[in-house]
Amino acid sequence: MTGMLTASSAGVMLAALMIEAVFGWPDRLTRRIGHPVIWIGALIARADAQANRPYLSHRSRYLTGAAASIAVIAVAAAIAGLIAAAVPGGWPGLVILALCGSSLIAARSLYDHVAAVAAPLAAGDLAGARAAVARIVGRDPALLDDAGVARAAIESLAENMSDGVVAPLFWGVLFGLPGLAAYKAINTLDSMIGHRTARHLAFGGFAARLDDVANLVPARLTGLLLALAALSPAALGAMLRDARRHRSPNAGWPEAAMAGAIGVRLSGPRAYQGRIAPEPWLNGTAPDPDAGAIRRALGLYVRALAIMALALLALMLALGWR
């Protein structure tokens, strides 16, 4: 079940998506044993603490960070490979692999976190909405007005649909559970050390570039899924027109598609750590979003996930599932 692009891998990823979308990862389980991403994060934090030495040259820190990143990815993929090799064949093995894979997908948790922003914002509770959005974005929530909170939530939904759902499934379909685990390690490395800070500019440089490469195809697939789910040429038009204006080589594709699909403008100037980043607008002639726009975005997200599930089913059947 670890081969490249097989009916089994497509079936496992479809089942993993369905399990996570329905059940998520229970908080009770997190309290008892943690979560695979937490385990990966602990490994990254240890590597960062022990190998990221400020006195080394930029080149040495970059190479050390690259070696540490490759080691983390290799460990994650190897453990997943051992699990995949050990499971029995047939339905029992598929169920075990799907349960493992579901822990590395964030379809349900992403929906829940974004919906938690819409509720207080709709009730006029800006402080509550700021507190909720602070759990999913890195920008300073204290400086966000109603429209800023809504923009942050919708952008997080679009970008994390790619990073947290489409990309893991994409690499899981190609390379089975090891591919899924390797991608999750890459994405976690980027979120922890892939920053342009004094500490991580060199040490995390390799991880940041690798994450860009790993998300190159999934980000564009996510934009297409959103445009297809919208059944509107405005979504495709906004994506093709504005995606490349985003500072990220990947995030602009799902964000621009989302902006066009629900008829709002996204991105634009925002504050990070007390500094204003002059980001360009996506779908800039549209109005600002509000709580209703967040709910429209969530509805679009669910429809896009349904289309992706149908695509996985079609792929599974086309590859000869029996």
C-alpha cells in the first residue's frame, strides 16, 4: 500500500478525508497522547535548539538547517513507511492506514476554527472575534477591525485548505502514508523555522524553499477546486488575474479564487509584529468581507471538499479498485 499512484493509495486518502471530516482529532485524544504534528514539532524544536548556532556563518547555518530538515522529514516518512509495511492487506489495512492518515489532515479542524470567528463577529463581539482569529493567523489581531478579522479568517481558510487538506492528500495519493507524513513534516518545518527572522533566515531557508516546492501543484489545484465549486467565472478570473501578485508563490492561488468566488477583496496591507506589510489587494475592486462572507466561504469550502472527494473516488476506480 505504499506504491506510487495506486488505487489503494487513492482509497486510503479518500477514507482518511472522510474520517477526519466527520470526527476530526478528538481533544481528549490530544490530552492523552498528543498529536502527530505535535510530535513532529517537538523533533523540529529540538533540532532548532541544538543545531541552530548563531555564531556559525550564514552558509553553515543554511547547510545545517537543510541537514536537520532532511533528517526530520526522513524520520517522519520512515515511521509512516514502517506502519504501512506492517499493516495487513485488504480492508483491515486500508482502515488502519486511513485512521493514521486522518491525523495528518485538517479538514474538520480548519472549518471549526474559521466558524469560531464568524459567530462572535456576526454578534458584534469584535473582541471575541479577534481572540478567535488570533488562533489561526500570525498578524496582530488588536489592529484588526471587523473587515480585517473577516479577511484574516477567509484568507486562512483558503490558504490552509491547500496546506492542510489538498497538499497532504496530493502527496498521500502519490506516495501513500510516507508521502503524507513527509509533506506534513515539510509544512511543519516551514511553519516553525521558515521565517525571515534573524534566527531562522539561514537555518530555515531550506525548509521554506522546500515548502514552496511541495505546495506548487496543490495550491493551484486548490484554486481550481474553489473556482469549480463556485460555478462562477469570477473566481477563475480573479485567480488568473491576481494570484501572482501575492507575496507567496502559492497562497495567492486559493486566496484569489476564494475572493472572486464570494465577491470580496482579500489580502491588502496588514500588521505583523508591529510592522505594516504593504500587500497588494486580491480582487481589489470588490467590497470588504464581513461575517456573512465568512459563512459563504465556509460553504464554498465544504463544496470544494465534496468535489475533491468525488475526484478521489473517480481516481480510485480509474486505477482499478476492486
